[in-house]
Amino acid sequence: MTRDFLFPILLGCALGACASSGTRRELRKDLAPALASLSADDLMAHVRVLASDEFEGRGPGTEGDEKTVEYLVSQFRSIGLEPGNPDGSFVQRVPLMGFETSSRVSFTTPSGTLELERLKDYVAISRLEHAELAGLELVFVGYGTVAPEYGWDDYKDVDVRGKAIVMLVNDPPVPDSRDPAQLDATMFRGKAMTYYGRWTYKYEIAKAKGAAAAILVHETGPAGYPWEVISGSWGREGFDIAGPSSRGGAADAHVPVESWIQREVALKLCAESGLDFEQLRQQALARDFRPVAVTGARANFDCRAKIRNIESSNVVALRRGSHPDNKDELVVLTAHWDHLGKDPSREGDQIFNGALDNASGTSALLELAQASMLVDPARSILFLAVTAEEKGLLGSKYYAAHPLYPLARTVANINMDGLNPYGRTLDVVNIGQGFSTLDEIVARAAAAQGRRIEPDAEPEKGFYFRSDHFSFVKQGVPALYAESGVEYRGRPEGWGRAQRERYTAEDYHKPSDEIRAGWDLSGAMEDVALYLRVAWEVSEADAWPEWKPGSEFKSVREAMLRAAR
């Protein structure tokens, strides 16, 4: 792929597609024309199109999908960017599958059979048309974590192949030995969540260990959300990346059954098997914890999935770099173009327009693409509008698994997911503060605007692992995910946080996420300018951004770079 990338770059320069070397040097030193080109009116014009009823909520695999992709391609082409796919097109096809699971689940214990009620007691999904697993041995594996940088292994040498494993949510909350009322900040980032605490990781390690079924115990306090979030999300059709497998493609990347149970079910299961759930939880807080067999108990799953295939697209455009040594390296800017589509079963407004989420971020991507034509970056910049973020980051996940350009030459990702419509702020929230040296770059960009950086106020909720940049992070690529702050210029203390809370309660993932009278995009444009400054510095810098010591992604990046040498 590197060869495919380099040839058109060299050919383009040979044909004189770039500006003269004198102009290039002048532009490289001066970002002012690009910054001045950023326009709130232009951004709003894009949002009006993308969030219009005509685009029907931009659901993947719908007519709104086709209209969105067509619009983005036309915009990138009119801007003057080159096709981002080496095949000469502006699209990367993304094969998706939908799966809707019906299920029956029970446990047999020494005290009898414990029948569970779907949605009330449990949820279970399978990507197989039929997964019937009876009499599976049950093993409690604590937090289900293998974290070498913390000297932590919840599996030890215990073989869980073909068994049902039971795991707790989040990271192990290891107490500080000096003050047991506090968490040990040297273990799993203390209060902040690491990727080991995400449910996605727990299912991934279950697959790696060869389990037949993975069961997460939901507890509202540690999870940070009630059971209704689980039942509402997992009780409906799920989506994944399809593939050429007789079992449905995505099934090969997952255990046959992934499930959640209520805490009360776990308490009863343990009690009927002669175990104490709270005691097991305490044992799981120590490095020397070993998996515990739930003696005499068996898990029974009968899951049937209705599967359908969907095709969608990522949209990609390229701004070529010009530095003789760095032009085949990339800075990737991402925003997801999709939203929740249309729900004909609803009374009244049936369209989830997704104006903020994420017509705004996609429009920012177009604004940055336009601005990029006024400068001459050293490294190439890839503008990537991804599909199916709302279905589980699937568009970015597909790109990361099938990159159009080597990830070993991708120096950083900058992701935009929801802009600020309330005005200018004095602060910028850096989600994932402390992970990489992008921290220092974004701090300099904010300082140039007279703003300051604030860390995520709720690191325990793991927001850094919940948008498209994380598909790059998992592959070892440092990524920036920032948000406008909450201290608004000319507004009283607490006003900004109140606006966010109102949006979350009233508009987030609802048909009411539409353009509102009174939007003030001055803060949004200041954030777009910040992204441009960060992208520019990463493009021009001699050194690549790096993961900081202790990051769970540092070793992934190092292994990738060693393999690419």
C-alpha cells in the first residue's frame, strides 16, 4: 500500500500539481490564510443540508446514506481535494450486517434451575443464526483483565476454553494502601477508566481466551448508567462488520454468546452455588486473584439471530504533503456522517436529524478540507468521514482493519464529534488528557487563542473510548478527542454545563436534535481553528506524537513500528 500511495504523490508533483517551491515555503510558514477562510456561514450551510429531513437522519444502508455520501463526495471534489482511495474514488465500501437476537437463558445450580427473563434479568446476543450452548461450566474471572503494564492477570494459567466466564464491569478499583478510602492512582489510572474497564475489551479478551460465552454483571454504580441503558441498547437489532464467512462474518471475531445479567441475578447464582458474591468481588481487587469455578452450576443459552446484510461507505479525500521525507506520512481527520435514521413507528416527528450529532462535526471536516487548500502541508492529510459510528464505531473500525494507507505511517488522528453551538469558551476539554504528547500540542493551540486546557471532569465514564478516534487508538495511533469547555465568555458560572445537560436530556439521540434558533457558532469555529492548528503542527513537526509511559496503547504502537521497519 505504501507503494500505491507514493507513486501518485510523486507523479502529481512531477506534473506540477503543487504550487511553486517559493510559494510553498511561504505558505508553510503562514497559517493565517487558512484560519481566515473558516466560515460559520459555510459551516451552517453544510449542517442545514446534512441535517435536513431530505437526508432522513443519515441512517446507514438507507436512501439518506446514499444522499449523504453523494453530497460529501461532491463537496470534496469541488474543494479540489484528490480521491482518498488509491483506487481513484472518494469512497471506501463498508460491508455491514444487522443481527436481531431472540434468546432463552437459564442457570442450573445445586438448588435447581434459575430461569431468567429476557430484558428484565438479562440480555444476550449472538452473531450466529443459532447458538445453542447447554451445560457450560461457569468460571468467575474477576474483572477479566490482562494488563501487563500493571502486572495484572485475572486469568493466570486457568483454561476457560469452551466455558462461560463471568466478569465485573469497569477497572479493578484498587484501594490506596495509605488511604483505603481512595483509589491507588498508580493502578488503572485511579478514578479514570482505562480501556481494560470497557465492556468491549472484556468481550475481546473472552474471545482471545477461547470462552464459549461471556457474561458481564451489571451494577449501576460502577457502570455509571442504569440497567435500562443495557436492555434498551442490547434488546434491539445490533450491527457489526460483515465478512466472507459462512457463519456471518463478524461471528468469527466474537464468542458465540455475549451477555449481561443484573447484579441480583449474580447474587442469587452465587448463593445457590455456595459462594458469596461480595466476597468474590473483594478477592478480585488483588493481583494474586485466581479464577473461581462456580462449582455445580451450569449456564444454558439458546440464541437465534435474524441476520441481514447492509452496504455503506466511508468517504475519503486526500490533501497531499510536499516534504520530500515526510509526504508519505499522514494526519487523519475524522468525523462520523451517520445518525439514527428514521423510525416510521413513531408518532409525530420520525426523523433523527442529528444536527449536532454529527452533522456539525462532518461540516467541520469540510471546512478544514477547504482551508487545507490554502496551505502546503509537509505531511499528507486524509479527510475521513466514516459511517456507522452510532452502530458501534463500525466505519472507523473497518478503516482501521482495512487501512487505505499504512497505520504505521499514520502519525496521528484528530476526531470531531459534535460541535459547540452556544458561543465562545475560555477552556477546552481534552478527553484523554495524559495519554499522549498530543496534550502539549493542543495546549499550545489553545494558548494561541487565549484559552486553557481542562481535563475530562468525568474520566471514570471512559469517553475517550467511545468515539471514532478510538478505532485508531486501539491500533496504536495517538489520537486527539477534544470538546469545547464549559466556561463561556460573558455567561455566569454553571451556564455551559447546564446547556450540555439540557441537550443530553432533551435532544441527544432524539428527533429534536435539529438546528435551533439562537445557535451561536463562534465557539464552534474557534474549535475548528484549534483543530486546524493541531493538524498543522503535527504535519510540520519533526517528531511524531507519542504515547506517554504507562499508556496501554504504547506497546501496540511500538510493536507496529518494529514490524514496519
